[in-house]
Amino acid sequence: MSLTSKVALGGSIVFACGMIYYVHYKQYSDRQQLHQGVIRDIERRQRRKTENLLNLQKQIDLAKELRMQELNSDDVT
């Protein structure tokens, strides 16, 4: 084999190995990003649930306060 063909073969082998490594690295990176997205969604869902429960409790407290005011105003008249 001539020197040119050996260089071409070596270059193509290095290129092929580099591409294989890049594809595997990119696939791993994409999987990690997808997993982080799932974790963020779970956290966001839990945060919304907590906020909704807090809002519900506030509404319950306001409703009790309104009932107490209505009862007090009925007693006054």
C-alpha cells in the first residue's frame, strides 16, 4: 500500500470513530435533558398543587369570615 492510501485509510478510521463517539455522546446528552424535563414537570406539578391547596384554604377562611359577618349583621338588626 502506498503512503497516500494508508493516510486516507487512517483518516477515515479516525473520522468514523469520532462520528460514532459523537453520536453516542449526543444521545446520552439528549436523554439527560429529557430526564431533567420530567423532573422539572414533577416539581412544577407539586408546586401548583401546593399553591392550589393554599388558595383553597384562603377561600375557606374567607367564606367562614363572610358567614361570621353575615351572622353578626343578622344579630344586630
